[in-house]
Amino acid sequence: MKVLYVEDEKFLADAVKHNLGKEGFDVDLAYDGEEGMEKAVSAIYDAVILDVMLPKYSGLEILADMRKRKVQTPVIMLSALSEVEDKIRGLEVGADDYLAKPFKTAELAARLRALMRRPAKIQERCLKFGDLTYDLDEKTLNGVSLTQKEAGIMAELMRTPEKLLPKEFLLNKVWSDEAFEDNYIEVYVSRLRKTMRKLKCSVSIVSVRGMGYKIVRNDV
Ligand code: CA
């Protein structure tokens, strides 16, 4: 289970990552609101843990941004015990759960597991570009199912169409802590291209001189 934890107290963040790791969670960290917001809108996480007080953007702002973009990844808000108002506001903005600081990792792990057991929300979470629609929940491209890695790459490309995404960015994003080799991307992109050819869609993935990839319309 892949989890994003946005926390500016680095010591706490690193400790929680370590402890949740032992419980079988694959934790990605962001140390400020800006980085957190960028990562939180990505479709690769099963859950997001947001501290409320963060530099740049608050946890509440990140959550509001996620929900505005129809990103329905379950969110647990973290805040100091006294901040009851934060809890109310967090739940109003669309948090799925709330945990007061300080907390035990076992408690956080239990909450995360509980979130995962909830029935999936039925929402339209789609990224559209040209005649291509990528469904973030179903991981389908115009209805065709993609593998986990293909889906990860496609989600990134579709989120920022026409923008060049460096190979390293995609590798880090999609493979994260797993071992990978440089040519993995080529393999998966070629599979995606094959799928897209079959779909006869009017957009394609182009590579830019070994630097990276972007998704573009064929007619421009
Ligand atoms: Ca904080």
C-alpha cells in the first residue's frame, strides 16, 4: 500500500516512514505544502496523510485542492490535540479521518487499514486529452485496462499533456523505492503506444531525444 505523508517535522516524518515501513506500507514523504500538493494530486497513492500546519500550503489547502481536482484519495489529517477546529474544518473540506498529535504509529497504521477497507467511492475521476480518456480509478485508457506501471506512466503524462516529463521523473514516480533500470520506461511506453495504436486515438506519446516523454495531439 502506497502512502504519501506530508509533514514538515522531518524527524517525525522519517520515524513514521520507518515504522509504517515495518508494517508493510510504502511511504513517500513531502516536507512542505508545495511539494505535498504536487504529490497529493498524483493518482499513485492509496492514501494521503496530511499534517495541518505546513510551510507554503497548509494541509487543509492541499486537501481542498485535491478534492477540487476530483482526486478522491482517502486523506487522514494530523493535528495537535488542542486544534479541535482543525478537525472540524478538515472533515468539512473532505478528510476521511483525523488523528491527533502525538500519535502512535500502530494507531495510524490501523486507521490507514480501516480506510482501505471502505467501499470505493463512485466518482468520475478521469483525465481527458484529445480523444483519450484515462480513468484514474479503473486504470483504463478509453476502457482498456492498463497494468500498474503503464497506468502510473499514463496518469503522469495525462495530467500534464504536452509537457516534457524527464525519464528520471517518471522512473522515480512510478517505480519509487523499487529497483529499476533505465530502460524500463521504454518498455512500458512502447506497450502504451501499442495500446494507443489499437485504440486509433488522435494523440500519441513522443520521446524527446532520450530526455523524456510527452503526450501530444497528432494533428499539430
Ligand atoms: Ca507541522
